[in-house]
Amino acid sequence: MNPQKGLSKRYKSLTRQNIKVAKRQSLEGSVPALRQLRDLTLSFGFSLAGGELLLLNGSWYVTHAGLLRLAARKHCAGINVDQVNQSSDPVAGRWVFKATVFKSRSAIGFVGYGDADPSNVSSLVQGAELRIAETRAVNRALRKAYGIGLCSVEELCASPNARASSASSLPTNSSPSSNGNGQPRLRDQLCLLIRQYNLDANLVKAYAADFCGTETLRGASRELVESFISHLSTAVRENRDALVSKLNSYVQPVEARS
């Protein structure tokens, strides 16, 4: 069987799956958005259910996971990443990296730069600017190498209002400045799960409060939040549809107006 023909057949099947997922998730499924989703799937094989694409404010964005999986499918020969010392300032929390993607062993590399500092990252991940800068550099290099015009989610800079609202809506007693073990803070872990699997943040918080037996998620202890995150992570990976159905049970009914 022709490998290219087999790949095309798989992409067509994936396209149908992506369209179903988009409609089931009640994303902003306008005709242009669905048409673009179809084109992106046929061209690159991105999986919506796999968290490789996100629709934000009516526009599609590719994720770091999606780019890495694409590179693996394309048999990328390697990625070199170097810190740009002259542009970095560790004291100020500013980091700049240069990434070079080699599509084959003999190919000329595609270069991308990424920077991060406290002013252009979400407050949820402040303190991790070095890793974010490296990820942004890799993403840009991969997008250049494989001709992807979409911006990646990790390259977005959250607005001050968005940072403030998202930070205030999650439990402060579960997000110390440092875990001491190199693991992401609980608040960060929950936000990443919500973003990766396109979950409704408000419904997740309602579910979490019910799970923890507290009026709000902010009132839950660290141990309870850790337990909920572990539960949510397992549930969304094993059966996302069942989890979404569970979350929808927390939708508040709209009161009829007289």
C-alpha cells in the first residue's frame, strides 16, 4: 500500500473525528472555523481531541504537543536549543532562546527565537519564564520548518486583566510560590488540564468544589485539590466524553424572566 495514500486516508478519518469533537464540545463552530479545522487536519494531521489544536476567540492555535507530534510523524532529524546569553537577564527573569529544527540530517536548519519575562507570561506560570522561552523558540522553529502559519498557544501573551481574573478564580491556598520538588503548582496543573482538553473552567471549578465537599474551590485544602486534580487527569484521559457529560450536570439553569 502506498504510504502517502494510507496517510491521506487516516487524515480524512481524523477530519471527521475532529469535526464531531468540535460540534460536541460546542466550540465556536462557525462555518469558517470548521472549514479551517478541516484544512488543518488534512494538511498536518492535528487531533482536536488530543489537545493539538485550540479555538480561542474564534481563531485556531496549535499547541506544543501538536507540533512535537507533527515533528515525530515527519521524522524530524533533531532540534537544537541554545540560550541567547547577550539578550537574557536572569535577575530580571528575562530569557531568550534560539531553536534550530533539522527536518533531515542533510537539511539546512530552520531557526526560531523565543523570549519570556514576567511581563509577557500569564501570572499562572510566572517563575517558569526560562522553560516558556525555550518552548516558544522550539514552537516557532517547528512552525517555520513545516510551514504552519498558526500561532502556538504557548506564544500568546495573556492580557493583564485576563491574568488577574484567571489567577483570582482558582484556590490561593493550593498554589504556594514553590513546591520544592520541581513540580508545577496545583493551580498551574489544573489550568493546563483545562486548556489541554478544552474543558469549561467554570464547570471544572464547580465539579471540584462538589468533589472536595466545599462551597467553593478556594475553600478546599491542598490535599483535597491534589486528589481532585489526580481524579480529573485520570477521568479526562480515560473517557473525555463521560467527563464532559459529568461537567455539564453542573450547568446552572437559566431562570425564566416574567
